[in-house]
Amino acid sequence: MPISTTLTVNPSPPRALSIHHHHHPNAFLLPPSLSHTPNKTTLSSLSLTHNPHRPLFIAFSSNAASTNTEIDTKLSGDGGDGVGGGKIGGGGGGGGDGDGGNEGNDDKNKRRNKEEALIALAEAGRSLESLPNDMKAAIVDGRIPGSIVLRYFELEKSGFISWLMKFGGFKERLLADDLFLAKLAMECGVGIFTKTAAEYERRRENFFNELEIVFADVVMAVIADFMLVYLPAPTVSLRAPLGLDAGRLAKFFYNCPDNAFQVALSGTSFSMLQRIGAIVRNGAKLFAVGTTSSLVGTLVTNAVINARKAVDISASGEVENVPVLSTSVAYGVYMAISSNLRYQVLAGVIEQRILEPMLHEHKLVLSAICFAVRTGNTYLGSLLWVDYARFIGIQKGPDVE
């Protein structure tokens, strides 16, 4: 919804105020220079118009000859960038794919971001000191526009979300996508249902007799699903820059986006190498998550199987132990490659670049389509895992006794 208010500067006679406009091709981006006598002016109103679906720029106009000098500040834009309905607008470096040759444009965008953010703070009656340190530093550095500040204020109204935003990772993801929690719930809910159904299909009459194994498998699957949504999710980076003593490799991966395909904010750009680095970094994290979750799951499963064999000797030949190391490493590799790429494309391309721009004003429809797409992706992942496990020999095919 557009936001407007008006700021009027009323100089008290005989105080003088003169405004000098810059004769520069980009003068509309620069505020006019002001000169006046030592007497102070009085601020009475501010005009602010904000369209959340467009990038923002600031234009100043004045009428020095009038008794009341009115300064209209308008936030508007000319393209499909900006933040709207969960879609972070790009800019700076050609939509985030610049090669480092647009530093001048980035600096201008950062100045513009800072101006927008300060105006948003003034409109909300808030000060920089009232914000968390990471938000405050991002505003001062010009890394986030006013639209992100406005979204933060909206999210802050919910007690639960306000508490959740105390954790930096959740804050960065919620600011980038207001449906992030819904997608997280979708993925974990679908994971519980599909994993339980798969366990029942595999165990049938032994399902209730092996509930301990089923529970362990489902818990590990939910943890993996959580990380598959969390790690590749697009973010608004609020992290402070690394220290000067950090190594080059650490700095490179630190500056990579969380999603290789995410739209960059105005004033931020990602090179092609950084986007590839995002895939590599998330792949390494998902390998660790997959290997660890599978390791715990298979150990628990084997422990339950062995305990049952000790109690019921007749069951010793019915169930075989699961190979721990090979299964765990294989699952880690699968998550690092297949799951990583699928979820990067899902979050950064299908949802952020295709669905959200079309349906940002229809949240219910957008949520329903995201649910359908994520369910299909989970089903596809299950099929690919079975084929992969059989191909490398850690699971037997239907024709193998």
C-alpha cells in the first residue's frame, strides 16, 4: 500500500532560506544545496510516496519565493525491481550479475538506499538506535533500501516472528521472503507424510512392531528437509564484512549469496563466480548434514535391529543391518549434488523469479502453487534417491534376492 505524508519547511521571517539546484545530468538523484542565515527553520510535514514494487529514488523540489517552502520527497521507480510480495528487487551490477565494473553505480545505489531507509525510519517515527546492530549497520552502509526497513517493521508486529528474528539467519530469510516460514512448514509437513508413507509401504505388517526405527528415520528426514529449505533460501545479507586478516578463500565464500540464483538487492551485485561459489558452499554444508543425519539414523536403526534379534532369535534372519558408512556417505553426496541443485533452482528461479512476480498480490494462490511444486520436488527426490542407491549398490533392486 502506498505510504504518503508531507514535510513543509516554514522559515520564520525575516529568516532567509535559499535552495541551489545542481546543474548535473543526474541532478535528480542529488538533494539541492541549502544556504540560510543562522536562524533555524521549522519542519512541519513530509511528503513520502512509496510503491513497494518499484525501486526508489528521491527527487527534491522547492519554491523559495513562497512563504512556505515545501519539499516533496517522492519514492518511485521505473522498472520491475524493488521488493514486493516477497520478491527482492535487484539492481546494482545488472541485476546482480555484474563483474565488478559497476562500482560507481553501486555507490550511487548505496547512497540512495541509505536515504530511503532514513526516510522510512522518519515516517515510522523510529530512530537508528532503536534497531538491532546488524540492521543499523546495514542502513548506515547503504546495503538495504527503505522497502526492507518497512518490511522489518511489519514483521516486527508479530510476537513470534519478532522473537524469531533475534536469530540472524531467520531474520535474513524472512526479510527476503515473507512466505519463508510457510515454505518451511510445507516442506517439513510433506516430508513427515511422505517418509511415514514410505516406511509403511516398506514394512507393512511390521510397521507398528518397528515404530522405533520408523520414528528415527522420520526425525532424520525432517532435519534434512529443514536444512534443504533453510540453506538455499534467498536472503537479505545483514552480516558485517569480514576482518582484514581473513583469508582470500574465506572472504570469497563469505561474500557469495545464499542462493545461486537469487535476485540481488539494489546496491549489491554477485559475479558469476560468486553464484557458482554459492552452489559449492551449500553443497559442502548439505554433504555434512546428509552424512550426519544418515549416520545417526542408520546407527539407531541397526541398534534397534540388534536389540530385537537378541530378544527374538527367530527374527535374526528377517531383517539385515543397514551398512552405516557407505549409506551415510552416499546420502551426503546425494544431498550435496541432487538435492542442492534442485532446491537452489526451486527457491531462486521457480519461486523468486517466476511465481512471486506473477502472484505477489495473491498470497493464497502463491502458497498453494508453492505447496504443489515443493510436493512434486520431494516426490522426484525420493525417486532419484532410490535409483541412485540401487545404482551404487547400497540398496537391492526388485530383481535381486
